Amino acid sequence: MSELTLDPATTAVVLIEYQNDFTSEGGVLHGAVSEVMDKTGMLGKTVAVVDAARAAGATIMHAPITFAQGYHEISAHPYGILKGVVDGNAFVKDSWGAAITDQLAPQPGDIVVEGKRGLDTFASTNLDFILRSKGITTIVLGGFLTNCCVESTMRTGYENGYRVITLTDCVAGTSVAEHDNAITYDYPMFSLPVSADQVIAALA
């Protein structure tokens, strides 16, 4: 791949679900993702990308998923990944588990995307509106899960005409096999998969 170029003025780093229920010891889903997190060092690498992006003047966006107590925003009979969220009582609004991890706490000038209730960050939020309003054409994605919310957002970003960059070492799934499979086979179809170091170099 030729050297990555990024214009901070038209670039947003979109941080998907860096919330305690995933990122932190004691989080409902942390045990499921901790192996991949440890393998890639994704939390520390994400912090480094965000620091570089902020310093360069790129836009930092946080996309947490939250539900009211009781999960009334979604089906009364959830299945698949959302059933796991409901059964574990994860990402309940105003709870510690739903809070964005301290290491990536939103800073002045960051944008917190509102309304994420499902997997694709574009689907139920104001993400697309904000990106277009700000003239952003490149989105850099990191977060959880490699093959779920990050992949869903990647695919829609690609369909919507954004230049989508995925941070291969700033994502985590519930198993190394699923994580590796998504990055090997799916990410190259709908994004430019790159490392944190490549993005940091491009922003320097």
C-alpha cells in the first residue's frame, strides 16, 4: 500500500463503544474482548491515535451505545448480539458500564454522537449529518466489536461515499479467530485497513 495521506480538516476519528462494559475490568462484556484487546494493545494505541489526531486538528467523535433501563428502544424479543447486551444488562444509560472509559474521555472540541441504539453507527444517530456539515470525507474507525459495530459502520461509510480507514490494531472482537477473519477478509473490501502507527505518521 502506498503511503497513507490524511488531511486533518476533512478527517474524523470515530471511536465506537470505548465504554467500560467493554474496555474495563468489571465491565459486563470485558471478559469476552480482553484477549483480543491484550493481543493488539488496542486501548493504548487508540489513545496514541487520538492524541495525534487532536494535535493535528482532526475531528474526534465518540459513538457510545446506550439504552434506557429496560431496553424499551429495541424489540421486546431481541436475538443475536443485542440479546447478549440485554441479558447482561450492559450499556444502561448513566451507568458506570455505559460511560466512556477514562483513558478516552471526551475533551473540549470532541463530538459525542447521539442516539446509537444498534450496530451501525450511521443507522440511528446524527453521525452522517455531522460529518457532512463539517465537510468531512475521511473517517478513521476504531472500537468494538471488530466484526460487528465497527464492521457495520465501515460498510455503511463505504456505501455512503466516505473514504473509510480502519485501524486494524485499535479494534477487538470476542475471539481472536473472529477478529482476524474480519480484518483479513472483510475489511479490505470496504476500507483501507491500516495500523495505528500508519495513521499517526500520516497526521504528523
